[in-house]
Amino acid sequence: MKFGHFDDATREYVIETPRTPHPWINYLGAESFFSLISNTAGGYSFYKDARLRRLTRYRYNDVPLDGNGRYLYIQERELASGNKRGKPKGTVWNPGWKPTKTELDFYECRHGLGRTTIVGEKNGLRATVRYIVPLGMNAEVQELVLENTSRQEKAVCIHSFVEFCLWNALDDFTNFQRNLSTGQVEVEGSAIYHVTEYRERRNHYAFFWTDAEIAGFDTDRETFVGRDGDYAHPAVVETGVSWQSMADGWSPVASHRIEWDLAPGEKKRAVFVLGYIENPQDEKWEKPGVVNKKRAREMERYFARPEAFQEAWDALERFWDEKLSHFSVQTGDEKLDRMANIWNQYQCVVTYNMARSASYFESGIGRGIGFRDTCQDMLGFVHLMPEKARERLFDVASTQFPDGGAYHQFQPLTKRGNSDIGGNFNDDPLWLIMGVAGYIKETGDWAFLKESVPFDNNPADTASLYEHLKRSFHHVTNNLGPHGLPLIGRADWNDCLNLNCFSMDPNDSFQTCTNKDGKNAESILIGQMFLYVAPDYIEICRRMGDEAEAQWAQEAARAMEEALLRYGWDGQWFLRAYDDAGRKVGSAECEDGKIFIETQGFGAMALVGKERGYPVQALDSVAKHLDTPHGIVILDPPYKEYHIELGEVSSYPPGYKENGGIFCHNNPWVMIGEIRVGRPDRAFTYWKKIAPAYREDLSELHRMEPYVYSQMIAGKGSKRHGEAKNSWLTGTAAWNFVALSQWICGIRPAFDGLIIEPRLPSHVKHATIRRWFRGVEYHIEVENRNNQGTVQLQVEGASCTGTLVHGARRGVPVMVKVVVG
């Protein structure tokens, strides 16, 4: 069919109707089509003509939207006449509002721990949809209950819908010349199997199944959506039909059509399972050319039982009840208790599981799990699932290099280091010591240090985990700069402080571009971290019978503190770094970036220069220069222009991200520092400013989930001060939970027992804390008379010297009474 013509005079193809029948043009869209038939390079379209020359810049793709989800479309029909279905009538709607965005008569969304319930009501039909990922299953399961709340009989047509991915996320949205010819499905009853590329090198597939009797199905996206349709107005839904389409190339989807008649007050129910199956290589096929669906059928049979969904729902609830019983607190402050008992701990688990692999703000491509990130996530997670923490620490240590350095990131499935990013982030090794020490304090599992762990996942080069820690500690002292301070490498905790990058190419990745030899730029923060982990490392050495290493480490820590006191103090606060030219970063001498939060917080946590009063002075400087109504900014003043010698930190607009944003990740370092210098009320004030529960009344400004910490809140130098971004990111939840549970509530694991030293805010006069620790449940009653006063303990009615409660007999509860002040 001819749909246009070429104009020789203008060298343009003219489309004479917008209703383009060719699917490849419909897929690409008119603007992309124009660029294809003109000379295209890097997203620029050049129209060359003697009369007209112009350059047009357009997006590579559409505006990113929260689309292509799992949808249920509901539409009423005329009542049936005989065996014939009635015609569609009324509007199409979704219980979750999207994608049709039909105005609902009632809507409610409830997010719980690993589960969500959405209720939508329209024209006397009430749809309740519950979503879970069942324990031990690679599946998302939905339960739809549709109720006729009207007084009339109703005929209803329901279309389910999911769009399958093409397995490799990056390849999925770039390699169209291959991917649009690979789609394959198989259909058995109400199960639609996505078997694209299974015939080749894959041994995994996905499926979408329902226990409801179906009246039809579709598996081809173009058929489902229609030539001129979209997800808000898909053709099969608008017409109330299914075409039994079989995807063959193009884009595979899965849609069921369900036809129900509902009497007044009647309810009907359907379960939908979106599952993922992996088969052993020798069990790929049922018979030649037929995919082995045994494991999928087992899951289908399980959820075909009417009680199965509720069983899975209840099991998930019991799972979280047990995990959250490991730490709980009742203070009378509802928001404090809610964050401590539910949402902060839940986010610690989610960020441990997902890390940077996937979230609302991570695409799930390339980054994987951060070496530093997951060691920090462990600090807030280990009390919940210590066995998982042990496994992850083994994986982390396995990506370490023989010299003590490490891959900055590794892939969670392969456990291999990300060679695209590489290493040379010189703070990474110290986080391994912190993570392992936290695990041993929680569990008392000293045998873990004797485990044989490979370097760079090479089974021919292994050493004990203890040896890995030694190489981590020595990596710092083997990489010192001109002032005797640690060389920063590519960066330290602040990935955007790139003192060896020196890039003017906008296509450079700051994290992978290193144009200097890295022998000059030094990090004050790494030096402070070295002092912070040194006591734990020294104790580990002694417990391992390595007194010589313990004494060497003590001397190395002493030398590091001397260097920090001599070269790391700026008069009122700690410097941040020295750049490649030996100039100060984070100094009163600087025009911008005079003071950074990281070194004030970590310096106070490590009590660097305690005898000189440095921690108190540094924290007072934080209050004076960095504090805002919405949290503590990372630096001030923000950089107004790009500094090639500083890198990405100066590339953001003022007030955002590392250039003066409020990092909820390192605000807790200041909170912990305030507790350590004896100012618990100031610590709690800082905690409240960024805690999601206390930001609920600011929802129009905050603009993030009211139960999740964000990485960043826009700082005072921005135009959106108080607006949050990057929720569910690593480290933030863990450090806030450490600050709250271990320092404000004061319940800290130690190598020989549990430290109980509450520093609750003044308005909390009484608190009850439950803590499960090494097989023992501790019941702790706190009387908070003066939160800056002496802490006195009674354990089982007997007075206790100090604040360390030694290990008790497993299974026997321990009663502790605490008086503060």
C-alpha cells in the first residue's frame, strides 16, 4: 500500500495521512521516522536543501513515564442475550487508575511490608487487588476480587495485561534490529509462556497465568494496543474482544479476557501469577521443541487452590513479624516508634536485597552492588538476617584484589567485579572491616574470620577472611600522600569528589575517567575512617592471636591521628581533602565548598582531636554553616562553576546532589557525633528533620514516599529546597537506623555482649525496648530523667557496672532496667 511520496525538490518523504498502516512506522513514530530518512547522527536531524538548512535536536526516546506496568482493565457490557455476549458499554477503568486515568468513585492504595492492596470503585463495581511476591517463589501474584455493590445485575469484561521484557535490559531498548524479530510465546489454557530466545542459549522463561476461566487471550502488543491505540485506550479493551494473537517477533505481551456476570452483592475472584522459571540445562525440553513447563505448572497448581493466595499472604506477614521482633521500641512518640519498628528496618532489608541493581532511580543496568554500599547496608540489616549478611560479606571480600583494593561494584548474580568501573576508590577496603566487625559483634561468629575467601574470585588465589581484613587495613598505609594522609584514588565515600579526573569531555564518566597518576590528592575522610575502624581491627587481631599486627595497627592509628591533627584541621572544622596541587578542599580559604559534612561527622564519630575539643567545634560549625530546616547540606557554599580539579561535585546546579544537597546518608554521622559529645537532643532534632514520618506534613514539598528515606533532599542553595529525590538508595536507611537504634536508643552490639546506653530525646520520659541478640531476648525498661546524665543498669535486679551486658544463656529472657541521669 502506498502511503506517501518522495518530494525531489525538497528531498523529503511526504506522509499524506497520519494514520500510517505500516507497523514499523507506527512503532518508531513520525519524528523518529523523519530522522531515519534524513541524515541522522547522534540524535540530530539535518535537512539539507538549497533554500533551507536547519538543525533540529530531539530526545532519543519518549519522556520517561511510569508506564508498561501490570494492568487490569474493567468494562461493563450490556446484559447477555441468550449465549451471545452483550456489547461494551460505559467507560473503561483500572482499579489502580492508570493507564486509563478514569475518574474513580473511590480509590485507596495501601503499601505494606512486601505487599500492596489497591481498591478502585466505579459505577457500582468495587475491585480489590492484592499484590505479593510470595516467600521462596520467583513470582508476583495478584488477587482480584470484584464485587457488584449496586442493586442491578452487571455483566463485566476484564482484560489482564503485562508486557514481557526481552531479558537484557540495555539490549531490550537499543537493539531493535534483532529484538523486534525474536519474540516467541506458547499458550496452554490460561497460561501464556514467554519463551523468547529459549531455543538458543537461554534456559529461563516467564509466564502469566490465571485461575479464572478465560474467554480469550492476546500475546502480540500491536494487536492488543491497536494501530492507533495506546495503553490508555487499547483496541482489544475498547472493543471488548480478544484476537488469540500469537506473538511472532515484534513485542510479546500477555493478556487474558475474562467475562463475568455479577448479581447484586455478588463477588468473584481471580488470581494472576507472573512467574519466572529457570530449568537445568539437561531439563530444558519436555520433548524436542517443547519447553519444559513442569516447574511453572507446579506453581500454577499451587495457586489454583482457593486458599493458596491467603496462605502466601499470611506467611509473608508472619515473616515480617518475626524479623521486626528483633528490635522494637515504644516511646509514646508515634512517629518515632513507627520509623524504628517498621519502615526504617524494612527499607534496610530492601536496600540490602536490591542495592543499586534496581529501584525507582536505578535502571538495573551495569551498576550492580557497590562494595562500599553493601558493607554499609549490612550495618542496619545484620540484626534481622545475620546468615544473609554473612553470605554477602563473603561475596564482597571475594571481589577484593590481592593488594587490599577492590572492585567498586560487583554483579549480584555472577558475584564478579564490574570491570567497567574497576577499583581505586580508596575508602572501599575500610568498609569491609566495618562490615565484618559489625557482623561478628552481632553474632559472635569468630569462625567466620578463618573462612577461605578468594581474591578477585580466583580459586587459585585464596586467603582467610582475616587476611583480607589485614590487606584492607594495610591498603590505606600503603597509599599515603605528601601529608601522610590517605590518597583518595578516584574518590572516597563521595563518589563525586574526583580529584584525579581532570576531564573537560562531557562524555567522560567521572567514575571511570582518571587522567592523573593519583599520587598527590589526599582524603581527610579516609584518614578519619581509618581511626574509626582501628579499635575494632586491633581487637580482631588480638582475638586472632596476632599481637604483633595489633601493636603495628595501634602505631599506624597514632601516626594517622598526628597527620590529621597537623594537616586536617582548618581552625573551626575539619578539612575535606587536598587536591592534586596540594590545595585545601573544604577550607575557610576556599571561595565555595568551604565546609563539608563528611569530615565533621566522621571526625566526631571517631573523636579525632577529642582532647583539643575538635569534635565539638566541628559539630558547632555544622550547626552554623550546614544546618537547614530540611536537614544538613553536604557542603556550603555550593560551587557556582565547574572546577576541573574537583570533578563531578561541582557539575551539579547549586543545592542539588553532592553540590550542596542534603544527603540523608551522612546526616546520621553528625547525629552519632552529637551523641558521642553528649548532646542527644541536638542529635534527635537532626534525626527528625529527615525522617520520612516527620515529613508527612510536607508532602507537597517533599514529593517522595512518606515512609522511605531518600538519598537527597534539595539544599538551601537550590530553587526547590526541601524536595526529595532518589528514594530506596543504599546506605541511607542503614545509617539512619544505626543512629536511631544504636546511639539514640543506645542498644549497640559489642564483641563481648550488648551495650545498653540510651540517649533518648528529652520529651521521651519512659521507653520499652525489645532486642533479640545472640539467641536471647532482652526486655529493657528505660527511665529517662536527664538524657545527658549517667546511665545506670540493673540486670535481673542486680546492679551492673558500666553499660555492657555480657552474654546470657540462650532462650532465657533477660530483664534490664535503665535509669538515665
